[in-house]
Amino acid sequence: MTDIDTLCFSRRDLLKGGGALVIGFSITGAPLPAAAARGDVAGPPDPHAIDSWIAVHADNTATVYLGKGEFGQGNTTGLLQIAGEELDLDMSQLRWVQLDTNVTPNQGATTSSSSIHRGGPQVRAAAAEARQALLALASTRLGVQTGSLTVSKGVVSIDGHPTRSVTYGELLGDKQFDVKFTGTAPQKPINRYKLVGTSVPRVDIPDKASGTYAHMQHVRVSDMLHGRIVRPRGQRAYGAGAKPLSIDASSIADIPGARVVRKGDFVGVVAAREWDAVKAARALKVTWQESPPLPENLFDSMRAAKTTDTVIADWGDAPRAFAQAAHVASSTYRCPYQSHAPFAANCALADVGPNGALVMSSTQDIYHSRDMLAQVLGLPVEKVRVQYHEGSGTFGRSCYEDAAQAAAVMSQAVGKPVRVQFMRSDELGWDDYGPAHLADVRAGIDASGKLVAYEYHGWQHGWLINETTHELVLLTPPKERTTGAGSIPVNRMSTGSMYAVGNRRVVSHAVPMVGYLKGAPLRSPLDLSFAFASEQTIDELAFMAKIDPLEFRRNNIGDARWLGVLNAAAAAAAWTPKVAASASSDADVVRGRGIALGTHHVSYGAAVADVEVDRRTGNIVATHVYGALDAGQVINPALVENQIVGQAIQATSRVLKEEVTFDQSGVTSLDWVSYPVLRFAEHPQVTAVVVQRLDEPSTGGGGGVMGATAAAIANAFFDATGVRLRQYPMTPERVKAALAAKT
């Protein structure tokens, strides 16, 4: 069939009753089939009912319903530890289910390092309330006051009479609590913690290690078709879309069963065999409407744009302080667009009928995904069910929603389930990029080396609101977040907040996204850029004052927790005091060491980096990164250590290699050659240090060391060469140009 199918196609109702394929696991601690736990009623379940959060089974185990997704960061293990601590259950007695809009509570998006920070308190409170209800039942069963009861591994005993006992399973097994979640139940004091603060093994690793874990790319259903999107290679200026002027369906007539799906400006192809879908997407002849050009000079264009300006911080009299400063460091920093670039391109599977839809994807927010899918499909939101399946990493808002919506549109058109896998050029060319950033930074010190003034001006555009498929299908005008919680203002925490300075001004200049590339959150959104600019400026002041960079920061630090991570990273690296660049030479290969602070949200990060620079080739190698993170109460130190390692490696890749390239027609970095990432053999050795603070609230552990690592590498380059690089990635070409300019 080569005719273009439209969405007026009728089809059998494959989703009557909400039936769905559900992938489940049987090992201890692994996710259970979601459909086995709840019915087919659209969620979210009542957040004020304990039964929405916890179920106790007859075998004395419990299922904890989490609203945060497992993206490989181990947060499922940490959240189960929190629940197990309050319930007095071992990890072997705890289960979880994957996210499902018919099953799991709505705890918001799994973003911004929020799983433990924001999701943990809800889980802790629910578990405490469940324990209180179970003790009330045990009190009646055993005939004593609840104060006389003790619990171990779900066995409730009378204190001093261990043989008089009853299990949670005997008290409630597979029945409802029927108790409201008030949030007032007493929680366990820190000094009684047994699980929280310990490095228990991750519950998802055994299946992943054995190859039996079902990632999104593995999911299949019967009678499904394969789909591919069809767009120009590389996105154009945001707002231009991708408008097909003509489509020649006969160009794929020789591919068996291949067909074209079009709705609005959206174009895709489907086929029974995946390779046929790939061939059809490549062969389909489409004439695209010309689009406005992208900026010829990105950073000049951003500076000249009509911006929405927000004063982020402003106190003291900065102009007066700068005029009186003994030394002033001032410069401009340029930071690129970067791609999420997951190892496996995004994938989704949709089964859409006239009475409902089931969509499986790697979304970071199943309930928001459901809302967007309902708009694209023209269905009531309660008729759309979204199930989460882990992908290959996302690190922010990559193309997972785009893939899900594309699969849903194709399935609705052809009357069968459709699996859509993005090609690498789709993923890199049509990603929601981490936005580019331009910074003017100025800071001054007095004769004793004390900071007296700090000023930061940052230019960047906001985030997209609608996915590309949404805009193409519904022909909606471009939308972005330029203000409010959904925008990307300059982060006050990352721009000098760690230092005691009496005169500080930080201004965010929001550039309209129309005419640039579409942007979205990329891990530790823009904090890598903020730290790259801010911490190089701090380092430059230390050099002007002829003070060791570590000592300079210690002398100016404004908070004990910042000092804690700074000292932890320096101690791990066995820092030796010296003025930066004092040992640089003209040797072919030179070595340097740098230090920096950074954060994302409210955690505290520090890093020391060792680098080697080959003057002949311009190649920089980060040989060792020492990262320290204070994320408050760390539930599982091993998980945070893993996060620090991942952050250090990814930040090294981003500061040395990664940059979205484009000409005036569109994006040109469409594969691993044109968009290189750090190879395994190039990874630095990483020493991770967790600064544990059990008496502080948990904060995010997924992004706090990113910026510090990037800035530390930049400062290490200066220490090795005596030259500043004020634009990243710090490629061999830029290194050689900077070294040549010095000579």
C-alpha cells in the first residue's frame, strides 16, 4: 500500500478494558507487573490514601508504589531504603512497580535530581503512617499498648516477650489499609537508622547484569508495525518547523507494505519489518519548504537580541566597589549548544484505538506525557495510559516525548500498534538541545585578596513547551518558557553565591528562542556553563593576587558547607599549594591541576582536575578528577558515589568534545563523528567523595559536581599552559589557536 493514510482510519479497539502488555520481573527487589497491583482505572490514585503508596502481602513483603522513575541512577533503591527504614523491613522484603498512569502515584517529573530530594519525604511519611496503622492492628491482636511493641523485619513483638508476635502479613496480608495519609505519623529518629545511610546493593542491577532487564528498546507486542519519522536532516531555526510541500508516496512503492502517515506537517512511514521502515524513511521523496536561516554568528546574535531581563541578585554598590578594587578580572565566555545524545536513540511503542491509547516510553513524567498525548491524539486524558520503560539514559528532556507522540500518531493512523525508534541522525539532529550561553563576568578584590565586587550577565534562551511532533501535527505556533519556574534563568547558586562578597549583581538576559535551535533541560541545566565562566574568573583573581587557588577560595568562602566540599576534594587530591601556572613550561606535553566549586539547585559540589596538554596536537586529556558532593542526608552513599563518577565523566566529555554544529540551513552534527563524545579509553580516573550530613534534609545528587568538574578542567589548563580558554568545548583547534596567540 502506497497511499497516504490519514487519521480518519477506523480500527478494532485493541485497548478495550485497558488491556496491555506488561513486562514484569520476579527477582527480589525487582519491579512487579503493574497490572497485577491495580486495575484499569485511570490514575493518579488518591495521594491521601495509604493504599496508593504501600501494599502489604500475606508473605510478609510489601510493594511500594513510587512516583519517580528508575533511569539508572539507582533512585529506586534509595526510595525503597527510605520506606524499609520506616516500616522496619529488610530490602529483601520490598518490591516496586514501574511507573504507570493507572497504577503509580503522581510525584511529578523525575528531573532536577528530585527523586530523593522531593520524592523521598512523601515515601517516608507514607511508610511511617503505614507502620503506625500496622502497630495499631498488632496492639489489638496482641492485647498491649503500641508503646510495648517492637518491630524487626516485619515481625511485631511484645518488648521482652519475643515469642508473642505477629507479622505484617498476618495482620493485613493483601487487604486494604483503608487509612488516610495525613502526614502526621511520627518518623524514626536518625539515631535508629539501620538502612538509611548504608550502601545496600541496587535492586535493578541483577537483571541488568544478566541481560534480562527489559529496556524500552526491547519491548515488543504482537501484530505491531515499525515506524520512522521523516524530517529534514537536522532541524532548522526554531519556529520554522518542517513543512512538506509535496510527498511522493510512489517513491517507496517497491518496499513491501510500506506506507506514509501524514497528519498536519508530521510525516512518518510504517512497515511490517523494521529494516523496511528504515529504507522507506530514507527513500521517501519529500520537498520541504525553505526556512529562515540560523544565525551566522550565534553569540553576536544573542547579545544583540531583544531580551527579557531579570535581576537575579543585587546588593551593595558594585560600581563603587569595582572602582576601589586593587585587581579586577573581567572577560566574556562562550558556551555551546549540546545534545543529550543517549547511547541508544529514543524509542516508544503505542497502541491507539478509537476508545483509548496505551503508550510505552522512557518519559520522565508519565502524567505530563499523558496530557500531551491526549492533545495530539484528540482523546480525553483518562483514555490515555502511559507506562514507563527505562531507556539508555536521558540526562534531561531528550526526544522521549517526541518519539512517544510520533508512535501514537502513526498507530492511530494505521490501526495497529506501532514501535518508533529514532535513527541516530533523528536523535542528534532533532534533539531538544541544552541551550547555548554567553556570559560577561567581572569580579574584584582588595589588596589583601578579599572579594569586594562580583557581577554576572548571562544570555540564553528558554525551553520548548511542545514537542516537535506536537507542533507538526497540530500546526501550533512555536512556544517556549522564557520566565517562571520552567525557564532557564541564570542560577544564583552557581554565580558567586559560595563567596562572601558585599557587592554582587547577577542579571539574566532571556533571548527569544524563535530563530535559534530548540532547547530543553540538559543535565544540570546550564550550570556547567555558569561555573565554567564564574570559577575561571575567581581563579584569575587568585592568579592576580599571587595566591594559591585553594587558599584564595578558603579565604573568601561564605558558607561552612561550601568549605566542607572544597576541603574534601582538596584532601582527596592531596592538593599542594602553589600559584597557578607557576610551573608551566614550553615542553611538548605539560601538566596542570585546577580546582573549582559548582552546584545544581541546592547541593554543594567541588572538584579537582588533573590534565595533560599536548602542545603539538592541542589535545587535552583529563587524567584524574576528584569530586566531592554534599547532598544533605545521603540515603545510599554508593549511589551518590556512582553519580559523582558519572557526572565527572560526562562533564569532561562536554567541556572537551561536545558541540552541536550548524550552518544557516540547519544542524550538521548528525552522528558520532560530527558530534563526538568521550570514548571509554579517554575517561579520567574519578575519586568520589560523599560529604554525609544525616542531620540535614536530602538534596539532589545527580548534577552538583558537573559544573565544578568543567571549571576545574579549565583552570587546570591554565595551570599547565598559562593561557585561558574562554570557550568550550576545549578542542585541539581552539587549544592550538590560544597557545599560538600567546606566543
